[in-house]
Amino acid sequence: MNSNAHPITQRSSMGLQGLGGSLAMAHRSPISGIAANDSHILTGGYDNKVILRDAATKAPIAVGWHEHLVNHVSLSQCGRYGLSSSSDHTARVWDIPSLKLRSVLPDHDDDVEMAVFDTGADRIVTGSRDRAVRIFDRHGQLLCELRGHEADVISVAWSPDGKSAISSSDDSTVRRWDPETGLQTQQIDLGGIETDTFVICGDGTIIAGNDQGEIAIAAQERIVKLPAHDAGIKRLLWAEARGLLVTVSYDGTVKVWRVNGGFQLDLLRCSRLPTVVWARAVAFRGDCLVFGTFGSSFATFRIGTGEWDLSGVEDTNGINAVCLAGDRVITVGDAGVVRSNGVPISNPGSLCNFLVSCDGAVLTGGQTGELFDALSGRVIHKHRSPLNCAAVHVVDGIAKVVVGAYTGEGLVLSPRADGQLGLEQVVQLHANAVKGVAACAGVLFSVGADGAAAFHRARDASLIRKIDNAHDKIANGCAALADGGFVSVSRDRVLRFWRLDGGLDEAIATPHTHSVKCVAASADGRHVATAAYNGRIAVFDRCQRAWVVDHRATLAGISSIVSSRGGFTASSYDGEVYVTHP
């Protein structure tokens, strides 16, 4: 077995300012989808773009657009068509290499997470967060709608013979469908553990990767789970002719396995992912793997040698979090660069998801699982999975920080004798990713990717109440109210008000048409601001009982929002900060 990283071809740190006229042909936000063949690389990103590149030279050929971020892209086996799936509730078919839009696949009621062609590129199967699987022809005509999943559909595929469509969902099942009759023909229960990804082999064996880092092999009416990673598996690839399985995980590794028939896997190679590489987007290209990144272009991994090529991957200016520290506006984003009033002050060197101010310090963390002092870039703590959110709470006059992780833990840090923060306790807040955490009046409130809400005592992190179905879809964020209690938002586009004892006070429909990403409350608790992935900001006045602001600040997504003097300050994936006054 070969393990660990081999030499890396250094990526550029020139940044977008050095790209000049090529800005339109490079991604400005993370690359969330990638597909490849011998001639072309197709990528889709959080900047709403679909970009086609020459596979040999990486030179951009053409660009297409969605009205919202792109979740996934694929290429037809014949190489004549591209396919993109977006949070604008559509999938789109493109001619290759012109990227001329051939057809739009509508009829979805929520984000389209994945879409793939059948072997002949005549039919397309899509999976959506509206819990449906749909079959279209290449011209955008809906042929069949398949219902049965009880949660968001995340991944879809065709069987090699084209006689079945297969789907996986957050309901922890993989299902096989007859596209002619619309009937479900098989259901594989993964034991309550969610999966984001699966592949189907030529003999019908289904291999899935789950949120606990296991590989689940379903064959011969058996399901065998094998430990593979220290955190959830985000993407699987299967090379039938070579019998190779690729697993990519939020533990920061990619692994290549030989499948020796039955339920036997042999590890051939393991490598750490460079900090710029995003585990959710990967594709085969010959003997290499190509990866989406948090930068402007794709990365390449040579399976045979274990070498990474990051040439052409330049930093982007997307912002993922903003906080206010005195008269300073602190931001951090995809490139891991921390800025104060727009001026770089430190570079933790990896994508960061949050900022939180605590006793004069500012903390950040993200994809590498490291918690940083944002002002200096110093590492404070290293966790096994990415970090997503954080909040400050005070116990007996001592300010502590709780950090939410992708693996469901809450990391409680407190001052040590030397004045530095150290890990005090690890609490399992949720079964999967912690999407938001807030503190008020001795209570820690958190929401999870499975829609759950949890209330813990700040003093000892003991559980007060857990509500498994607090939200109808993935919860995305929460905030504390100055007059006591909490608010939370979800993909279901509802604003919920919670009491300190865990009771739900009220659920109010928001004016948003797309998933709500984040929420903040004003210092006096009167106003609550919500912001969405499509750039829309809305403000609810609790006294007037009305939405008093509803506008689209940017065509890019809003990544975070915080209370500021007289209003709210929001950060965006477009690299800008927007101020809204209620």
C-alpha cells in the first residue's frame, strides 16, 4: 500500500486580480461538480457557471450559466452532450463543445442534486430535494415521475443495461425503479445511516458510502459494511473494466480500492487531499482523477504515482463568513484569507466556514478540521472532520466556544491556565453535520443536517431536549434572541421561533423561493434577518408581525449574515459584503 501525499505541483496564489480578461472563463466560487473524458473537462460551480475546458491544456473553451449554484455536472458517453444540475430547480442539457443550451429540464420543486444520461444519451434521470426521481428525454420532456423516497434524493444512476434507474436519499435507502412503469422494484435499507453517494457495478452490485465513513456493499441479498474512512464518504467512483473503486471523504483523504469480487476490498492507494480540493466533486480521466476545488479551476491526481497537479488553480475571492469586531469588518472565504476592512491580515490556508468573536479573539475554521486564531492564523485545535459553525457562551463569567463539526460533534473550548483556548469537552450534538449553533441564557441550541434541533445546558453540555423532526428539510442555521429563545431556518423556507425549554413558539413562512442559508437577530431582538442561496435577504419585524424587507442583494448566494449597527451585514460568494437596514 502506498499512502500519504507525494510532491504537489504548486498552485498559483495570483488571485482573481491577475486573471484579467479571463475572469468570465474561470470559476469565482467553489467547483461543486466535475465530469471528464479524453477530450474535455466540464465543471460547475457555486458561481452559477458551467465551464468546458480542453482536457490536455486546461484552456477554457466555453461557458454556460444557471440562475443559481450548480450542484453536479456529467457528460454523455458519446461526448456530444453535457448535463448540469442546479439549485435553480432545473437540469440543463448542453451541446459539446459549444455549450449551446439544448434543453431545460423543468418540473422540479426544489434543488436538483444530480442528473445523468443513460448509455445512449436518450434519457436522463434526475434526483431532487423535492424527494422525487424523474425521467426526461434529451429534449426536456418529462417521461415519468418516481415517488417513494421519504427525504431528499441526493444521487441517481442508470443500470448498465438501461433497464433500471437507481436513486439514493437522505432517508438512508437506495431504490431501484422501472422507468417504463414508474414502479419501485428494489429497496436497500442502509440501517438509518445517510448516504450521499453510490455506484452500480456491471453485475448489479450496489456500493454506497455512508455518513459514518463505511462502504456498504449490497449484493446477493446481503449488505456488508466495511470501515473505510474516519468521516463521511462524500463521493464514490467505479471503473468497471479495472475493478477500481474510489472513495473520497470529509476526513480529508482519497482512497483507491481493488474490488476482488464478493465483499473483498484491497486498498491500493491513500492520499491526503490538498486543502484546496473539495471532496464532493471527482471524476475519472484515464489513469487520473480530476477534482473540483475551492479555486478557479480543477486539480488532477495521478493514481499510479500519487502526485497532485494544482497548476492553474488560483484563489477566488468568495466570502463564507463575516463578523464585526469593533470598527472592523472581518471576513474569510474560499481561499482561507482573513481580511479586516478588506485588508488581508492572516492566511490559514484553507477554506473556512465561520467567524466568531470571543474575548477580543476571533476564531475561524473549516474544511481541514482545524480551528484557527483568525487574526494570526495560528492553529488552536485539529478535529477529524471539517468544522461548520461556532458560538460563544459564558459560564460563571468565563467565555467558552462551542464549534459544530460535520461529524455531528460540538467541540467545547475554554481558556487554559496560560490564557489560550484548549479543548474541554466533545459532545455529540447531532447524528450528522451540525449546521448551526447559538447560545442564550445558559442554553446551547443547535440544528443539524437531518433537520433535528437540540437543546443542551451550557454549563455541562447535558441534553435538555432533542427534536428529531424540528424542520421539514435540512436545517441551515440558527441564532439567539436578545429577549430569550432562538430562531432557526431550513431548506423548507420557514422561520421558526423556539423557547429556551425546547418548545416551538411559532413557525412563519418566509418570502424566500429558494433554500434559506442563514439567519441573524438584531441586538434588541426586534428584527430577524434571513438570507438565501440565491442572494435574497428578508427581514421580519417582530413588533409589526410583518416582513419589512425583501430584496435580492446579489445574483450570487448569501453565505452568512450578522447583526450590525442599525441593520444587518451579509457576506456573499461573490466576494462582497452587503448591508441591509430594516
